[in-house]
Amino acid sequence: MAVPPVEMYSGSFWNRMRKPLPLRTQVIRFTVVFVIVVFILAVLLQITHERMPDPKVTKPLPDLGFEVLHKYPFLFSVADCCIGSLNILSVFTAFKLYLLHRHCVGSGEPELPCNIPGVSRFFLSVWLCKENCRIELRNIHTIAWIRFITSYALLLLSRSIIMVVTSLPNPDDLCQNPPKIENRVKDILLTVLTAGAGSIHCGDLMYSGHTVILTLHLMFHWIYGAMVHWSFRPVVTVVAIFGYYCIVASRSHYTDDVLVAIYLTIATFIAVGHNADGAPWQLQLFIRWWPCCGANSREVAEDGVPVAIVIKNEEMMNFDGKS
């Protein structure tokens, strides 16, 4: 990626603030931000659990999705399986994007210590993109990760605030007699380490966290998965839609929770966008002042090639009085 000239950043304060951080720095710092946001979510989940209306007094709200779809409580576990399968596919796609980056910079394909026929070719071969080829392949894996993790952090942070502000009666059967949280610290750690799968909370409604991650995977593969293989788009679309059905049919969330989560996730992912500089400069303001976790200036190119910066000095050029 070409590095902008120094003159571009030598002007006003805002120009200096818009100077992009190194992509490696953004990856590290935004990942740390994501972990912090998950801790915040874990704490607020406990608050929403305690604030949930008494199921014996307040019944679940009327919902058109509940009236149309039959109730199958076990489908919530199926929704978790859908998310797990998309997690694996996203990791595979990210690795293939890394191979595309290596191909772009001329590094070639990596090799296993022992060649296993078929396996090595499947995992380590470069699948040249036939969709979205207008996107620059250099650092594509890093930029895609930054876009994914910043979008996810923004969505979880907004979800944390929204679900605490308004408490709704939970339609889930398990929450009709909500379990008491005995060890809060253990519950927080389980929530962080398992992304909520290892702990049970009630009242975390308003918009669905399961829908957020399903839709994020959908958007990720709609943009980047198609660069790896054309089949990723239809496959992930079917899995995501089936996951939405499982969430509503299991009565884990209201239909509105799913619809709002779909809209907010798509809007956030589009707003963050794909940029050669990584995250939008407004988001980089939150990590620019950090004294650790990466460099704050681009002294070398992102592919490791040193960058020569030429500074023009008009006084030295005109010392003899001639232009």
C-alpha cells in the first residue's frame, strides 16, 4: 500500500489526527478494545438478569413470529451450531485471504513439512478471486479482520447499553424460573471466555447477540468470502437465515430483536467500510493515544518493505537565488 506524502500530514491538527495508524497496531489495539467491551457486556448482562420483570407477574409480549412459527426450544442449540460452523468457515476464509495477500506481494504458497496429497492443496493453495476483484489484495486479511472486530465491538457496546435501559419480559422457557447467579466473577469469566455460551442470562433482549454474529458472518462472506469461492455466499446466507429461524422458533428472542439486530449489523458493517488505511480515522482516535500495543507511525510499509520519505525544503533548493 502506498504511503501518503509527509506534506499531507504537516498541516492542521485534524490532518495529523487523520494520519492512519499501522495496520498491525490497529489489529492489536482493536482486539484489546473488543476484549474490554466483552467484559463490559458480561457485567451488564448480570444487571439485566437481575432487572428482568418477574415472569409470574409479567407475561411475554405478543409477537407475530411466535404466532406463525411453532415452538421448538431445542432449536436454540441448533442456532449455536450454526454460529460455530460459520466461525470455522470465517477462520478458513481469513486464512485464504492471507494466502491471497502472499500471492499479491509475491511470497508464494506456504508448504507443510510433510506433503499430504489433497490436504496440502486444499488448505495451502491460493484460490484466486473471481468476485470483488476490484478490492486490493495487499493486506486484505488484516483489513478484513479490522473491519470485522471493530464492527463487532461497536455492536456489542451498543447492545450492552440498550438492553440495560429497557427490560422486557423474557419469552424463553428457561427464564420463566430464572437461575440465580451464585458466583459473579466466575460468571463474568465464563461469559468472556465462551462469548456467552458458557453462562445463562435472562433479560438480555432488545436486540439479539446471536443474530449479530450470524449477520456479521453473513456480511463478511458476502464481501470477502466471495473473493475465495463463489459458493460461500449462498451457503452462508442459507445458514444465517436458518439461524434466525431457530432463534425465533426457540423463543430465545422476540422477532423484533432479530430484525433490529440484522439492520444494525448490516448498517454498522457498511459504515465501517473497507479501507486500505484500516478502520475509519474517527475510530482510530480512540486508540491513537495508547502508549503500548504497537507503533503509532508507519516507518515501514505494511508488507515489510522500507519506505523512503522525501522532504522538500524550498529554502535549500533556492539557496542560490534561482528556482
